[in-house]
Amino acid sequence: MDKVRLNNFILWCKNWYQPINKKTNVIRQARNILVLDGYMPNNVPIPIVLLFIDELVEKGIISHIRLQVWNEDIIRNMDTFN
């Protein structure tokens, strides 16, 4: 994680940031937060997060519970991503 900064994303994973609209899905929230970390607004957050997911879980930055919510949201919105 030295080369790519995910500072805002990590804070979001730790629930320091809350969405303005609580009904916003997790993927949209992640996209908005990744913009704060320097990614383009049209980037799909899933591949970006998957690059770092092992390290984020190992360091306790993103919990297994949060991962489950993330996975459920991906499955629920699968048509949107295809």
C-alpha cells in the first residue's frame, strides 16, 4: 500500500465516513471515497479494492463483517456491473 494511497478508503472502512444518503449502495460509496484518494470518478472500485483486500484484512483495516456486506452488495447489484 506504499505506492497507492487508500487513506480515505481505510478511514471509510473503519466507519469514520458516513454516506450523505444512507441508502447509497456500498459500491457507490466506495467509488466516491476512492475519488478522495486520487482515483477517477469513473473507476470501478471492485478491482482497485481487490488488489489490496488481503492486506486490508490482514492488518485489520477492513473486518470480515465489512467484507461480507461488500460481497452481499456486489451479488445484489451484479446486473449493474456486467
